[in-house]
Amino acid sequence: MPSRRLISVRRNELSLCFALAGVAETERNSGNNEHAKASLADAENGYATVQRFLSDPKHAKHINDQEHRELTKGMAEVRRKLDGLTSQL
């Protein structure tokens, strides 16, 4: 898969992580902690996938500085959201 496509997939993965975190928050607010935990676990798995991608030298050499900053910033935002939800469940 070309590197541009891989980066696009990782951007989408981060967007999905945010969406899943939102679902987890909604489920928690509705009192459905089991579904909240499941959505949170799915978001954590997506986060781990992007993290592996960014730390793999095979892929990292194809990411320019701007893309790396963008993905790293997105990762930090997702991490804050996930950590906040984890502390509430």
C-alpha cells in the first residue's frame, strides 16, 4: 500500500478512535458501563494500531514531518480523551 494511502488510513483510524470514545462517553452517561468499556477497548485498539505504525521504521521513513506532527497531535488528543474516560469507568 502506498505511503499516502497508509497515512490516510491512519488518519481515519484516529477519527474512528474519537468516534468510539464519543460512543463510550454516551454509553457511560446512559449508565451502560459494559458497552462503554467495550467501545473504549475498541478505541484503545485503534490507538495502539496508529502507535505501532508511527514507531515502525519501515513506515516512519515514508512520513514527512508535517504528517508526523499531525498524526502525533491526533494521538495526543485521543490519548487525553481515552485517559479521561478510563478514569470515569
